Amino acid sequence: MPEYNIYENRELSWLKFNERVLEEAQDPSVPLLERLNFAGIFQSNLDEFFMVRVGSLYDQMLIKPKKKDNKSGMTAKEQLDAIFYKVNELEPMKDIAYKNIMLELMEYGVEQINFRSATIEEQQYLQEYFKKEIKPLVFPLIIDKKNPFPFLKNKEIYCAVQLQSKSSVKLGIIPASGQFSRVIRLSGGNRFILAEDLILHFAPAIFKNYKVIDKTLFRITRNADITVEEGLYDQDFDFREAMEELCKKRKKLHPVRMQLSETFSHPALQFLCKKLDLDENHIFYLKTPLDLSFVGTIRDMLDEPKLKFDKLLPQKSSSIAENMSIIPQIKRHDILLSYPYESIKPFIQLLNEAANDPKVTEIKITLYRLAKNSQIIEALCDAAENGKDVTVLVELRARFDEENNIGWSRRLQDAGCTIMYGPRELKVHSKLLLITRKISGRTEYITQVGTGNYNEKTSTLYTDLSLMTANQEIGADAQSLFDALSENRLVENCEHLLIAPLCLKNRVLEMIDDEIEHAQNGEPAYIGVKINSLCDKVIMDRLVEASKAGVKIDMVIRGISSLIAGIDGETDNISIRSIVGRYLEHSRIYIFGTKERSKIYISSADFMTRNTVRRVEVAAPIYNERIKQRVWGMFETLLSDNVKARKQLPDGTYVRAHNEEPPLDAQRLFFEEAYKKAEKKSAAKEKAKARKESKAKSTEKAVKAAVKKKKAAKKPDTKNDK
């Protein structure tokens, strides 16, 4: 067997994940418009990757050029070179996928054109459209001594034009996005042209006094890896104001990538690179639109059900009785919600009940990302306005949601909530709610711990778990965490919850060690993990040790896996699979031990150093036996997926996990089960209702018969009287 490295660079592993996303855009079994959507997701993923990870490596290359990645031994420059090489492989694959999708869409009348392929009538229409709708909003600029190089916005599209006058050659730049509708539909049908392509065509008309030598569309991606400098905490203004300043700073950070739609004059391109301080290996040539965010508009053009996923709606949980208060139900038994298969509404119901329950005195919650029209925010505001003591930790450093969260924090504060921002150097990524009730002078806790954000929108798109419990010991641990957060300190010990950064990773390592001991004693030993990413070197080292000891380890890792499974003598007892399908796999599950003695947790934390060391995270134990069996069953179903799962090979590549078993799409199966349970519950409800109505009718009939009999007994016998 060939020798392989058991560890892989995290950035290269992430690119493999995005390649799996791209595979969905190429998969003929995926509905056509969904394939188009996956192409858009691939590109938006790549945008964020360059803004954050490439931006971070770029900074590291300048500040610590000799620093090496602890898994691959690569410097920042070596990582960047490897990234650029891989991206140059992936982009043409995306171009082909997009081209094939658009060719198939022509059968349904959807066609992207350019000016040259338009009919004469369409060209006349576009000429008038450009003149009236676009040109008045376009402000071109010629770069010369009088006009310095302009600031180019992140991810906006521009048209670069090489111009020749009588005396010199100059560069012209035209903003080609942002001010007008991007998708221009023709003749009321589904043929369309993109605004930037129209601007590119009419560039000579914009620069009338010059001869256009060459032209291209381009787009830059800026570094967005902002950090909160220690000095900001010492400033004489609110942390919220400091974050607002940093958000402004992000928009002006250094470019890390340039995308071009066509080849461009090399001298002009060199001039652009010099002004943007970009190396030429940071340039990527695309044969598709530079920004695929318009694909949603294409989806809306067609009302063809077969081109989209069938409509699936989150179902009512079979664990919850309708038309009843949810708090007593949680007190009766723990409740687990599984999104998107089950609705988030019971959780919102819990918040609304707490807001109006006279026994509730306090509500504490951590917020990371929220929906645009958040019912969670409304419930918290209602609670504060009803006199509850509401404390909300709003994480202002949630990347790309900073400005949203700043706005939400003001809204909550105006409603009377107490706002916290968390420890100085740690993001609070936990999903934790604590409701405190006072009953006859006694304190009672209702606690909710989740794997995903308090976000109604993503609860229909991401797979997540939400545990609601009246376990008072778990509530006490949650109270300890909120006390620590309010005092700007960390939780150093907890009995039931695992709380990063001081008592999650060490407990995970202890439970891995327990399984190693069982294996060394000749007993069955097992670890099952479902997470989004794995790159914490300490945890990976311990998993390798467990594998060598004979512990069977199954891992479902959607994205990054810096550990390579199946390597002889090292990780041959570890299997790693990734599921990329209709819904984003986001839930985290930790299982330690065989079914007879297992410890099971759901968590907000991946096994990444940023989660285990640099964030406040929470994992909650599953104590309810029925729920433990349910989570076990879910995990086993994920391991049996042979439709959307990919299995990692010892060389680090991923292949479809097809086998001889009947096709099993785990996400589809979970939805089918949710529908069946909801239908069964509805049928049982209708049956109970019918039984109640039947009983009522029988009672009514019996009463009427009794009354009739009584009347008959009182009626005089007129026949005998005669």
C-alpha cells in the first residue's frame, strides 16, 4: 500500500469540499435549476474563502512569512500557491457546468445572450434600454494625472477599457453593477442579457473621443479578515462603535483576487495589477459571468416543478401536543427538534410563553446569526416590555453579520433588554437559552441548547438539532455560564454541559481516552462524530491513537477534514464521509461508547481550534433514553447514505459512497419519516376526535332515551280511565 500523509492542509481540504458542491451542479439526477443554484453556491463559497482564508494567509505571508501550518508544514506562500493552482483547476469545471446547464435551459426558452447574438429587433430595444436606463447611471473614469486610480468596491463588476488618443494610451474604468437591474429580459420572455455585457458592448459609445483598443469585465475580491485589536477595548467609546469602525475598514482592505471575463492587453493588465498591488498569479479568467448571484432570478423565470426540488415543509413534531402550553410538556420530558424536518415553531412558542408567563422572572440567550424579520427578537422585546429581566449576549463579531447584529443589539436595548458582548478575545458561538421561573419561592430552569443559529430562515435550509429540557442540573450549568459571561470570565468547571474553551476539549479527550482503555482491555470501543470541520491537531492526534488501539471511529464531516482516514497502521479504524445534498449539514453530534454505555452530546462546536480554544461553545448531553435512541438512529442513517454521501479514500480524495444496497438519501428519508409521524399524529387526533364525538352522541342519545322513558312513565293511562 502506498505511503500517505495522515494530515492535510485545511485550506486544500476546504477546496475539496467546494468541489463536492460543484459536483452537485454537474449531477444529472439533480433538478436543472437546482444544479444552477449549486453553481452559484460554489462561487459564493469561493468568494468568502478568498475574503477570509486567503486574506488571512496573505496577511500571514507579510507578517510571519516563515510560519508553517502544523499539519502540512506549508508556509503561507506555499499554501497560497497551492490554492491558486487548485482554483485554476476548479474554475474551468464550473464554467463547463454552467455552460451545460444553460444549454439545457434553452429547451425551456431560457437563454443568456450577448449583443451580437440578439436579433435586430432586440438590438434596437437594447440600444434604447442602454441609453435610457443604464447610461445616465454610469460614471466612467479615465485614469491619468488629473484622475487618480479610483477605489474599487469588493465583488462589484467593472468594465476596463484600453483607450488610445492622439497622444497616448490610457485606461478607462466603468462601474458595471450595483445601480441598475442586472438581468435584462427581452420581449417579455426568458431570453436575457446581463447589464455588464451590455455595458461592455457599448463601452466605445461611452468613451466617444477615444479609440477602444481592448476591453474586458473584471471583479476584485478584497481581504475581509478583520480582527478586533486589543487597543479598541481601551478606547473611550462603546464596543459597538468600535465594531462599526471595523466594518468600514473591511470595505477598504487589500485585494486578494481579480477575475476577468476575457483576456486583456498585457500592458493594461500590468497597470491594473500595479495599482491594485496584485501579482499576476492572483488573476483568474472565467468563461461564465463573474458573479452568479443572479441565478435566483433565473429560477423565478420558470414555473416548471420538474426543474426544482419538490416542495418539502417542516412538519409538526410528534413529541409535542398541540394546543397545549409547551413549558409543562418540557417539564414532563425532554424534547428534541430536528430541523429542517421539524418546524422551529415550538421553540418560538417557548419564547413567547416565557414572555407572557407570570412565573418567568429571567430570560438569558446568546445570539450569533438571526433571520431578517426575526420572531426571536420580537419575543425577547415583548418579554422585556412585560417586565422580565432579559439578558442577551449579541455576538457583534459574527463574520459578515456584524452590521446586522449591531442593529439588533440597539433594537433589543431600546426594548429594555440588558446587552452583553462577551469576552474580549473569544467569540460566543454557543446556542443557549435559559429561562428562570419562580414557583413558591423555588427557582426552576428551562434550558434550550442547539447546534444552529436562532434563525427561522436557516432552520428550513440547514440540518440542526435543538434540545429543550427541564433538567435542573443542566440549567444550573447554563446559569454558571451566563454568570461568567456577565463577569468577563470563563467557566472553568461544569458537571453536565461541555463549555469551551476550558471544559469542552479536555472532556472530549478524556472520553476518547476512555474508549482507548476499553479497546486495550479487549472490549468493544466506539466513537461516532458528526461535525462540519475537523482540524484541531490535538484531537486528531488522539483519534489516531484511538484508531491504533482498535477503537472503531465513524465520522461524518461535511467540510474540512485535515485528518485522512483508512491509512494502514495509522487511521485504518477510522472512516470519514461527507454528505453534500439539498440541505446544508450543520448539526454536530458526539458519541462516545457502544450503544449499551454510550454518552451522546449535541453541540455548537466543530473540532477546530477556533471552536475548541478561541470560542465559547456549548455541548449538551442527551439523557432521555428515547432521544438517545433517536440520535443513534439518525447517525446510523447518515452512515448508510449511498446517494449524497462521499467516502474519503486514503489518498485524501472523495468518491461517491455507492454500493449494492437500495438507494438511501438520508435527508430524503428524514423528511419522509417526519411526514409519516405528522400524518400518524393527525390521524390519531382525528380518530380521538371522532371517538369523542361518537361518545358525545351516544351520551346524548342515552339522555334523550332516558328523558323519553321518564316522560312515558309519568303520562296517565287514558285507556283504563275510559
